[in-house]
Amino acid sequence: MAQLISDRRDVDFVLHEQIGMVDHELFEEFNKKTVDLIVSEARNLAIKEILPTFKDGDELGCKLENGKVTVPDSFKRAWKLYCEGEWLAMCDDPQVGGQGMPKTVGCAALEYMVGANSAFMLYYGMTHGAAKLVEAFGDDTQKKLYMKKMFAGKWGGTMLLTESEAGSDVGALTTTAVKRADGTYAIQGTKIFISAGEHDLCDNIIHPVLARIEGAPAGTRGISLFLVPKILVNDDGSLGAFNNVVCTGLEEKMGIHGNATASLSLGEKGECIGTLLGEENKGMPEMFKMMNEARAFVGMQGFAVASASYMYALEYARIRVQGRHLTAGKDPDAKDVAIIQHPDVKRQLLNMKAYTEGMRSLIYYYGKCSDIVSTTDDESLKKETAALIEVLTPIVKGYITDKSLEVCSHGVQVYGGYGYVQEFPVEQLMRDTRIFMIYEGTNGIQAMDLLGRKLSMNQGKSFDYFIGQIKKTLQEAQEIEGVEQLTAKVAHAVARLEEVAKVMGERSRSDKALNAYAFAHPFLEITGDVTFAWMHLWRASIAAPKLAKKVGSLDKKAIAQKAAKNKDAAFYAGQMATASFFISTLLPQAYGKMDAILEADTCVEDILDVSFGSK
């Protein structure tokens, strides 16, 4: 059952052979034995306790009665065990109740848990994000009252940004904050699409709320951030009166039914009180300081669901017998074979494998970059790595979630008609993953962020550093037998990306800016394609010498004979094949997009609104 969420052998490969962990005194206790034990415990919790909530969440969903939301009973048991294990703050400072794990290890644990049930783990994601806001911007009183209970999962958390007329344009919000005599604020407004907005997993829910103080400037410049508890908290930390945060509805969604996506009314039926979090009119900068973590978690959600879909499809393809082998010809004695032996099914599985493993490498690498920033004393390295995180964020969030939907679609296809019915998990996984392309800034916004901010950040030095990291891998790969051709192909792709990036940067700052942004998403796609090619070349560079050592050579026949009897040889051979498939078969598709970007056709700008069609 464990293999139906993630491939443990590949998890171990990325953790111990490819990415590794930061060598720092804070992480001295996290040796290989300890890390393996942590991953095993996370996997056990995911399989035994979280995975059983997967169907319950989808079929039973959340129920709203008289303003109160209940979740399936299985969620409550899983949440209790999850919090007792102190998983919610696993990578946070022990002083706030965390376990101080490297984020790289946390990625491996989250992969299993989110893959088991992404809707359930949204309660974690929202609570952790809100707690980090308190940690970053709260005053001593706010930290004392809220932080540890949130990190312990005793109290939940959310983010109240979206309104009916202020979705991606947050500056258009109408929620107001009026200062009271005691320094607190009366909050009034309505928020929609609030994940984990109301539920009965916790005794209280702490809502960070974006609102505008009376007299504040219009737009995003006048937005402040407030902490609004569902139930007021007394000075001694005990719970007080209901704070008039009323759930007025739950969205009927395509997927993630187990998470309560709520509409919340603040102050409509009585005074709703909040306290300022941080500084007045600094709500958007404060929120954006935490946005990288939120967007990285969405990328994790997309990846984990894609991984689960791949593992289910792989298992099914191995046991589903249908159709004779293509080479059987007219042999009357030929028997039907497992569908994994059919070329098109094999192609789809390899497609799923390539994207899933690329996702794993990139997300773990992103986690390691975060560990470097939080531990290094080298200010230059800290600055450069922080800039690298900025460049990688829209790729982690945007490209990964785009490809997650593609992977899950392949998962349904491998199952055939069975994949389209609710009896099998790949149907739900595909529905669940669709929202991740919208969360925390749509993928169109991620593309605009990459083009408009990240490409020119630090006078272009941040993007140059990103390219430089890829070139380091290229330089190392040049010395490794067996990956010479792959290295040359990736080097060509990087050179083309640099060319396109230069043109797009210039175009975005010229009178052709509209044209540049019309191609922003294709630019995100090609940047993601090259990034994944980098990850696969890196993998192949590690696998090739280890495979040669296991087999004695890189001869295909010798590899096939050895791989049939040796699991490690089979694994490393799989790495080589997957890297070759991505770099030689999938990556070339990026060149057509690059050509289109450089051609700069103006059809998107030119087409009239009325020309799209009539009623």
C-alpha cells in the first residue's frame, strides 16, 4: 500500500544521493539513520491514518448547519494523531514548539502526507502559514496568546484575502477596520473561498485578515493585516466569547471536498474584534513575505497528488492484463499481457515518471535552499540563495501544478474507462489537483511574476545566478561517462533559454510590453522545461557511474541482464532511461515555444473582444 503514494527508493535517492542536506550544527542529529526513521514514520502515519480519510473527505465532505461546520469523523482521529506526533511544526524552531528538522526532510514527510489526502493536509497548510505570520510580525502579546497553540494544532489558522470583487486584485477589497478606544479594531466585511475557514478539528481558528483602516490610501498601499480569532482569547490564554466570524456558506467544489472552503461574514451580526498584525498599511508586504512558503506548499500539493496518481497507475498497469503483445503477430498460442508492455501505455507511464521525479528533485532542492538561507553565515551565499528561491518560486508553484494536472490526466488514461469512475482513486486525484493551478495566485500570475519581477530582479543577477547553478551541473556532467549526449542537449536548451530570456526582458520594458506578457505563460513553461532537464541531468550524472559499477559497463544488454536480478541496477537504469526520455523526447517541445516567443506574433493583442464570438 505504501508504494501507492510515493516511490520510497526515489525519495531516498533524492535525499541521500542527489540533493543531500545542509551540513550545519543545527542539523547534527539528523544523520541518515534518523532521517530514514523520520520518513518511515511519516509514511506510516500517511498510510495508516491519513489515507483512510481520502474517500471519506470526497464522499462525505464537510457539513454546514447553523453556522457550524463538521468534518468527517476519520479526519478528527487523523488530526489528533498528526498533532500528537508534532508534525505540524516539524521544521520550525523548538522554541515555538517545533522539531527543528531540515526543510529537505520535511519535504519527504509532507510528500507522503499530502499524497495521502491533500484536502486533509490543507488544514495543516493554512494553520502553519497563519502561525508563521504571527511568528514574523506579531507583538509579544500576540505571540504569547496564539503562536504555540497554532503550531501545536490546538488552534487552526486561515488566510482571509479574497472577496467577491477582489480576487486576484486584492487592492479592491472593501473589508474595513475601525479603531476602538482600547487599540483593537472593529472588523467588518465578507471573505470568500477561505480554505479551512470553519471546522470542528480545533477549539479555535485564528484568521489573519486583510482590511482597510478608515482613511487609509486606496489600493494595496492602504491595506493592513489583522488577527481575528473565531473565539476571543482572554489575557490568560483561555477562550472567551464568540467573535462574530460567521460561516455563511460552503463552496460545492470540483474536488478537495474534505476541506471546508467557506464564505465568512465578519461583524455582520455583532462586533468582530481584531488586533493589528505588524504595521498599518503594510498588510500586503507582510503577506508577501510569507507568500513564498504558501506557493511552495501549493507546488508540494501538486507534486504529491501527481506522485500518488503515478504510483496507482503504475501498479494498475502491472496487474491489468489485456491484449496481446505487439510482436506476437498471428501466433495462436500468444497470451494477453499486462498493459505496461504496450508501447503507448509505457510512454504515458514514462511521461508520468519523468515529471513526477523532476518535481521531487526540484521541491527538495527548493527545501535545501531554504535551509541554506536559514543557517549559513556566508552573507553572499545567503543573498544569492534567497534570490534563487525567488526565481524558483513561480516554477515550483506554476509549472509543477500545470504538470500535475497533466500527470493525473495520464493516470486516468492508463486506467481506461475504470479511471473515469469514482471506484478508483485516480478520478478523485485529478479533480483534487485542478485547484492548485488557481491557489495563491493563478499560474498566469506566476508567469507574470517570473517575467515582470524575477527576470529583472537585482538587475537580472538573480536569474543569472539561477542559470549559473544549471551550468555548474553541466560542467560536472561533462566529465561523466554515459551522459555526454544528454549534457550537450541540456547545454543547448540553456543557451536557447538565455536568448529568449534576454529578448523577453527587453520586450517587457518596451512599448511591446503587451506582447511580452501575452507570452508570459509560454515563457514560464520553457523555463520549467529547462529546469526539469537540469534536474534529470543531475540525476543521470549520479546514476551513470553507479550503474556502471553495478553492471561493469553501460551496455544495454548487460544492463538489462543485471537489472532483472539487482534492484539497485534496475533503479539506476531507470534514472538513465527517464533522463534520456525527458531530455530527448519532452524537452525538444520547448524549442517550438521558444521559436513562437521570438517570432512575437501579435494575435493576442490584435484580436478584438467582439471577435471572440457572439451570443
